[in-house]
Amino acid sequence: MDVRGLLTEGFGRITELYAGLVEDLDDEALHHRPGGTGNPIGWLLWHLARVQDDHVADLAGQPQVWERFQDRFGLPNGTDDIGYGHTSEQVDALRIEDPALLADYHHEVTLATARYLQTVDEAELEREVDQRWDPPVTAGVRLVSIQGDCLQHLGQAAYVKGLLGSRTP
């Protein structure tokens, strides 16, 4: 398996897990905050899709998928808002009305990611994309970072869904 295949496989796992988590969520499950302060499933799924969308679009030099979905979500969050650093009030304010919309958004992010991955070669993986770090971050490091972040948030969402147990339909 080459690097492109490995990255495609990794992002494919994110897609499969995401689809399984977004199924059968009602309003209560989407917005339940464990302990009253934990991040709800809806926010976690929105955030991880936003991170993947934002970071891959930056790598690919393409517009974010969010530009086409923001109005459909009815959210004022611009392309700079990926949820990083959200206050508790901002987490509460992010209301997802339709879990299918989350699934649709992540599906389109997945397609954009797949298009970018088809262009990835060794030179692209070595391209420096962020000089604020020492050593500078390469596209390859960024792609692995995106996968790690998405998988972490998927695990959190799965945990919250498990806590809800029979409360999800």
C-alpha cells in the first residue's frame, strides 16, 4: 500500500465511524451535555467535520465545504469558526436541528478530502504548510494530525452516545 492508499484508508475509517454515530440521534441525544458541561454529540460531530473541512481545504487551496452548508445549518459561524476554543455558551448555542444534515455535510467533506488525497504525492507530503512550529508542519504531518483529531472526537461522541444508552431511539 502506498502513502496515498494509507491516508485514504485512514480517512475512510473516520467516514465509517461518523456515519454510525450520526444514525438514530434525536434532539435530546444530539444536545445532551454529560455532567451538564461536557460536549454534546451534535457539537462534537459538527466540530470534527469543521476541522477536517477547514484543514483539508487549506491544504488543497480550495474553498471550504462549509461555505455551501452554513446557511442550511442556520448558523452564523463563518469559515473561521471550527469550534476550537468555544466557550460553554457557544457550545450550548450550536443547535443541530437535523442529524441528516450533519451526515450530509461530513459526506461532502469526505468527498473533498478524497479529491485532495488523489493529488498527494511525496513532494506534497513534504510541503511546509505552517512555519509557526519548530520544526515546521508539513502537509503529511497535518493530514495525520487531522486524522488523530477526528478519531479522538469520534471516540468522545461514541462515549456520550453510550452514556445515553436506551435514551437514543
